[in-house]
Amino acid sequence: MPGTPPTDLHPIQARELLIRLVEIPGVTYFEDKACDCLTRALSVFGWQEAHRDEVGNVVAHRGDGEREIVLLGHIDTVPGGPAFRVDGDTLWGRGSVDARGPLCAFAVAGGAANAAKIPDGWRLTLIAAVGEEGDSRGAKHIIPRHSPAACVIGEPSGTNGVTIGYRGYLRLQVSAQDSGAHRSGNAGPVTACLMAASDILRAVEERDDPNKPVIERPGGAIISMRGEEAGERVGFVDLDVRLPVGAAPDAWAKEFIGIGERRSVDVQFISSMPAHLVDKNDPMARALRLAVREAGLTPRLLAKGGTADFNLAAAWNCPLAAYGPGDSKLDHTAGEHIDLNEYLTSISILKNALERFMQENA
């Protein structure tokens, strides 16, 4: 739902910024060229002190007040995607939706908000985090270094969508090995690992209720698996379990480790993140929702099945929402593309939401 592009936010420069950034490859852990491009561009849009921090994040500021609004996007992408091209008002390429579209919207809108001067007592901080598609090292680095009054996470929600929740996750590795045996008498570690993984996925499935919203539903998937049945036998299965709101990662991990013990395999806890859901009347979500309505669109509140740096930002215990242009169904797909008019409209909405939030919380 593109809406009407704004006329007061340098639309040509805004389009060029996103097009230029999407053209630069930047998969997780190899973001330097894209980061350097964004760092050089930010002063054009009103940001001050743009720099790379210790782990490679791009960080920029506006204003000098004590109350900070953090605009936290990510600049890395997953591999693959369609060939980069611009077809009229459609931009094709990896990262156009997830999540350089939202990130560039932050860069333009944050720079234009209260263009002459940020209100007294406030400052805006833009962070283009590295590593979000991997270990979230960028966000993990900045979380203890900021105590914001509010935060917006840059993830695709569509021009009229405001995201207020994401599921959590639990990563596990199932493994076993032996010194070798004949399969006729001992099925071996590969089979044992697959049986244990199946038991874990079945336990997840038994908790599911398809009538509930996705954020209240668990899910499970195999990330990868490998095994060898020659000589010393080994088996590995990597699992991704999506956690619903209210699920305690430690309790779920303990149960799954017990399943492994019953199958005589090792289930190792790798990492986890609890789900997080804010109230629909969260002040930042409200500001975004009202800005969407002022743009002539019907706002939608979303709670998503994935996990994002949103979950990490929950540690700040501040007003929090995720917003950005693009259809999240195109994330990580071979058809990833974004409508540039939608992108421009989202900039106007975000600018108005930031200004509203600072005014109403003065």
C-alpha cells in the first residue's frame, strides 16, 4: 500500500541512498563496504558525528539532550536474492526489504525530524547494526551502552503496519558418536540423533494450537544435519525452536535435554532469546499508528513469528515498536523487492511519529 510519496523529504536523494546501498553486497560479517557508504552519506540527511564503533556498527546522532530515541536498524543481509535492478519504481535486490529499506527510511526520517533543531532535552541516535542475521553482535554491543527513552526497530512491516512483538528462539544441537558397529545390531548415532530430533519436534508440535496468533504458537525446524556411517560413526542435528510469548527458554531446554538422555544422545544448548510483546498502547507504537492514520492509511498492529533485535531491545524497558517499508513475506526470498513510493511514504510516517512522540512526551 504505497500511499502518497512525501514532497518535503528530498525524495530523489532518499531513493538514491537506498538504491546505492542495496547495490552493495553486505552479507553478515562482510558489511564494511555498505557501512562505509552509509557513514559517508548521513551528513547529507542532517546527521552529526557519523562513525563506525568498535564492532563495526554505523552510529550517528542529532541533538544533545539527555532523553534519547534510538533508531536501531541492521545493515547486513543473508546471501542470495535477485539480481540488483531498478524497474521503474521497483527496486530489486537482497536487503531491499530486510532490512536496508527500513534502515534508509530511518536515516532520512530521523535526519528530517524537527529539521531545524531537535527539541530541547532530546537526541536521536541512528544505529545501523552489523551481524543481525548472525549472532546479533552489533545490537548486543550497543544494548549496555544506551539507556534510551524510546526505540524503533527497523524491520519491514509494510507502510501501514506497526510491529509490537516477535517470537523468541531456542537453538539446540543434537549429537552422538560411537566407535563403530554393525547396523543390524545397533542402528547407531545417526539414527539416534534423528529419533531424538523427531521427539523434540513432536513435543513442540504438541504444544501448538493453530487457532492462536503466531506469537502464541511454538514452531520447530531442522537447520542442518549430517552423519557418517563408516568406521567411527557420528551424527549431528541442529535445531531451531521458535518460542511463544511466555515460554521460558531454560525450562524448554531442560526438557529437550531430557529427551536426548532418553535417546542416549547429547542435546547441547547453543543460544536462546525469549519472545517479547509490548502493549498495543505502547507510546511509540501509538505514535506510529497515529502517523499511519494521518497519512490516510489504516494502521495494522502486527506480532511476528520470527525473532529480531527487537527482542534484545526489550532489555531497555522503554517504549518500543518495529516499523519499516516492505513486505516481510519477501524476506530472504529470491524475489525480494520494494516499492520505492512505499519507501518514501514510510519516511514521512516515521518522521511524523518521531515528532509526535517527542512533543507528547516533553
